[in-house]
Amino acid sequence: MAIIHIVLFQFKADASAEDVKELCARFLALKDNCIHPTSNVPYIKSLKAGKDNSPEGLQNGMTHGFVVEFESAEDRDYYVEEDPVHKAFVKSAGIVAKPTVLDFEDGVY
């Protein structure tokens, strides 16, 4: 069953708009750059992103969101725990003040 991995970022106050845009572009590039260790092909099923535009005022400081879809929990676990490209991205994301992550299986309540 598909795993949905939601990532929300609050950026540091001194992060420039250019740096935020560059980090978001690098996050989106993970879809093509994260390669499965046995199949040697990209394994992220889909990746969408955008800047908050909600009028509700419930963002709690989060300004950018990413929705990553994996085919399985195993793929998600590899991404989170082992993928060297993802790990390098995380290390380079110093302008993020606060990340929030929520994962769920599509259709499981």
C-alpha cells in the first residue's frame, strides 16, 4: 500500500528568498536523484511541493510543504534511514528552522 510522506518547513528568519527557492528545487530533485539500491532506478513515486497560501491561519509558522509518495513502507524506510542522497539533502538544509513530518498509508484510518 502506498505511503504518503508529508514534510513541512519553517525557515530561519534570515533565510533569503533565493536560498529558500534553491532548497525547494533541491528537494524536488530528490524524485529523480534518489535511486533504489537494488533496481538502480528512481523509487519515489511522486513528489509535489508548494508555498503556503491558506487563509485559515493555522500554519504554525510552516511556509512550504512537500508531499512525497512511496510505493511501500520499505521504500519510505530506505529513503528516511539509508538513502545517501536524502541524507546529504538533510545535512545541507541548514536554513530550515523547524521541519514537521507526517507519514500515513493511503486510505488507512
